[in-house]
Amino acid sequence: MVKESETILLKGNEAIAHAAIRCGCDGYFGYPITPQSEILETLALEKPWETTGMVVVQAESELASINMVYGGGAVGKRVMTSSSSPGVALMQEGITYMAGAEIPGVIVNVQRGGPGLGTIQPSQSDYYQATRGGGNGDYNIIVLAPASVQEMADFMDLAFTLAFRYRMPAMILSDGIIGQMMEKMVLPPFKPRRTDEEVKRECPWAATGRSGREKNFLTSLSLDPAWMEEHNKHLQAKYETIRQTEVRFETYNTEGADYLIVAFGSAARIAQKSIEICREEGLHIGMLRPITLWPFPTQAIRQLSERMKAIMCLEINAGQMVDDVRLSVAEGCPVCHYGRMGGMVPTPEEIVQQIKSQLIK
Amino acid sequence: MTREDIIQPSNLVAGRPTLMNNTPMHYCPGCSHGVVHKLIAELVEEMGLTERCVGICPVGCAVFAHNYIDIDWIEAAHGRAPAVACAAKRLYPNHLIFTYQGDGDLACIGTAETIHSLNRGDDITIIFINNAIYGMTGGQMAPTTLLGMKTSTCPYGRQSDLHGFPLKITEIAASLEGTCFVSRQSVHTVAAINRTKRALRHAFQNSMEHRGASLVEVVSTCSSGWKMTPVEANAWMEKNMFPYYPLGDLKDTTKDNRPQKTENR
């Protein structure tokens, strides 16, 4: 067992597993897929069912995994799954049912290149899928994008907190770089699992057994379109509250900068290095890193764009978040994009070149 | 003797279980669902499990089962009820968690979830209503539709070369190490209803005692889907369904001395 506040060296995937055990997670349900299998492997090694009582199940598919999360969330427990891009595509059924039935749960996506089986190398090409809901119907999920092994661990408890605060799925959208790389980090402090009584009190809506109240029933179905429209309005009002209150982002080097990079997750880590190289060459480039991809930091980007000559969106995909950046910026602020695809990752020098050729024309 | 003398609690031989409410059922006349619902409501109450019971609804006619029985329910996606139940049971090991599924839900779109839940030995009860047709969507071919049987998607009768064979998933379930009790029953006579109730009680007990997975199939009628009167449907079921889906216990490890699932939680 790791001591409190001890600095240790961990892989991003291992950090997720350790953080889950320490943040009072009640259950993990998952299916192996590269590059995230260390999450289930670490949990199997740690045997949390003997210590905290956390349940760990290797499911028969991602479809089963997400429906186990649906079931675990429906009974008010803090449950999660993890997968990588093709597996998360398969999970979309369960995610939209969770959104419809207002069932909380956490999904970790350690992205790899696509489409289809694609590659096992890192990518950020599931941005659209994650931030537009991903499944059928009008819905959103909360999306957190960690840029370090430390954030992989720190976002675990945050994801559960947000998922339960709003009774909806929350996703940690990571990628093969953060999942596989090792970094120094400090695990979050230990927090016990909630007792069944605490769950009953905190989740009066959950199917915990009909005791001292009317029956509870969780569903995403109604054959009455008028009711279903009201339900959709309720969901949209909830999403609007989240857009107003839960936006998270970080800025770097923006004071006095004329040009801005917008990048999330591992792309932001690479961009940070590129910005340092630029500084040595006398170029002042700032960066905004969205931490929540949904809700998107629209206002912050708009405000910064008012004093920027141009913005470059750096992603490890064909250009997805750049749409949201273009929708955010003040009129007249040019926006360009640079990205690599299929599992290829840009180098800091490559980005510096793009800064010089695309951003500062 | 007056009418009032006769209507006394001591003379009551049958009634609506207290867990069943007054909501008018959406099921068609002659449908087996109502009878099985009543048995579930009776058993949950008799076994004192109302406060520790969660039912998982399927997609299909029984998607509205929650309307009639006053326990907590979760509505699952089509075929995924066993996965939902697996999580619920592992998180509440001392609760009765059961799924209620039709043939399309359990034996077609949810085959993987069904087999793997049974094979893991999840301590749940799966109640399987097999009426050999898709009732909710209007009478299409099911995995359990008999050869020669006409449905809207095999209007000239099910043919093995075009549609494959009717699936005996309950026999598959009995072959899995994780199941402790697998039984096939019906509810078309009073005696059959009593036998089904006994089977369901045994299954619920197994679930509460962590003996592994139990599956109770109820060979059922769908008079609307079969385009028959309820009486004709019962006769047709006896003549055609029972020879292919014979009634009785297929497996009971609590009776024979087969090894029980090792407890490791």
C-alpha cells in the first residue's frame, strides 16, 4: 500500500485504477483492449474487494460492461468502466440509456487511432463522439480531459462527483500517451466507500429496494411524446446549468501574447514544449487548455480571442475541437488547425514549424 | 348463508397480491405475462423481500412490468438485463435481483449477456417467457419460433434453410457450470401455475443463498401474435410447443450432489 502523500512513479492507466480504489468507487466493469488494459490488470492485482469491498468484474464485452455500469449506477453506487476507442463506440448504447434514465457513472476512454480497429497508438479522434453525446437522442455527457498522470488520478473523484451531482454519465477522455506514460505523481487521499444507508440518503431516486417510500423505477422509455418532450426539456435545462457552472480550463503564458494555441490532453503537453522553444526564439505564444471538453470553455476562448492576432487549434486528429474554437472566437479572429492522424503524434519542433508557417503569417 | 357470510377473509382462496396494484394491464386477453407477474408479486411478499428486491425489465411486452408490481425496478436496454442484474446483485449481495425477459430479449439480442451471466454464476434469477414470437413489435419471428410456424417475418412458415432452427437456450443454460437450477414450466392450468410458483420460489431462494444462477423458462402463449383465441392458443401450445420445449427441471444442483459454486466474495 502506498503511503499518504508519497510521490511515486506510475503509468496513467495504473493511476486511474489506484485512484478509483481510493475515491470510494464501488465497482469496476471492463473488457480488455489496448492501450488501457492495465486498468483492469492493476485492479485485479490490487484485489480491492478484500480491502474496500469494491467489486471488479471482467465482462464479456464492452456492451455488457456499460450495461453493468448502468445497473450499478441505477442502484446508486459509484461504478465505472474503461475502454479504448472501438470499445467506447460499442458502449454508446449504454451511455445514451444512462443519459435518458439519468443514471450516473464514469467511463474512461484511453483513445487510440481510428476509424474502425484503427491502430493501438494514441489519438484524440473521439472528440466529436465524446462531446456530442455519441449515441442516439439529444444529450450530452460531462467530458474531462487529463493532460498528466496526476490528472488521471485527480479526475477520478471529480468525475464521480459531477456524475452524481447531475445524475448523468461523465467521461475521462484520455489517450494512449497519458495512459501508457509514467510520471511522478501523488495518489489522492483515501476516501471510504459510502455505506448502503448513505447511498439511500444521497440517492433517493435509486433502485435500492422499496423501503419507507414509493417504488423507484429507472427508465429512458415513455410512449407519451408530450411527457418525453418535457423530459428532454428537463435534460436540456440541466445541461445549461452545467454549461454555466462546470467549465474548467487552464491558461499558460497568455499574458501579453499575440497568438494563442488551444489544445487539450496530451496535445497540450506537447504544445507546452513548443511554446518554450518559441520563447527562446523570442516568439510569445500563449495557450488555453480546456479541461472540460463538454462543457466547452467558450467564453474564455472568446475573451482571449479579442486580443489575439490568430489562434491555432492543435489536436491529434483531423480537426474536431477546432469547430468549437471557431464557434467561440470573436469575429475576425483567424483560426487554423494542425493535427496528425492514425496514431501519429506531432513533435514539439513540428509544431513550432506550424506556428511559424500557419499561425504567424 | 348470505353473500356477506361467504365474503370473509377466512374463506379467501385467491386474491390480488398486495404488491400488485390496480393499474389495468396492457397485456392481451389470454397472455401468460399476467399470471407470471402475479406469482412474482406473491413470492416477493411471502418471502419477505419487498424491501430487498429489484426487478430488471426487458424490452418487449414486459417493458411495462414495473407498472403492475410495486417493487423497485430498472428498465434495461434490449437484451442487457442480465448485465444490469449482475452489477446490482454484486453491489447488493443480500438483495433479490431478478430479470424478466422474453425470447427475443434473452435468446436473440441478449444471448451473450444471458450466457455469460449464467456462466459466471451470478446469484440472480432469470425469468424467461418463451412465446416463440415478438409480441410487442407485432408478431415477428423469434429465435424460438418453431419450424413451420408463421409470423410476419416468416409469413410462409419458419424454414431451417432460410431462418435456422428454434433455439433451445434453456438446454444451453443447463449445461453451464454457473447455473444451479434450470427449469421449464408453463402457466396454462392451475396445476402448471402451482409448479411454476414452486420453481420460482426455489430460484429466488437460490439467489438469496448465493448458490449461483437460476433460470426458469415459462413456455407461454401469445394469442394476438399467434392469431388465435386464448383457448386455441393453449391447445396449440400443448400440441406444438411442449414436444419441442418439454416441461420439467433440467438441472438442480441443490438436489443432486453436484459441486456448488465456490464462494469467493
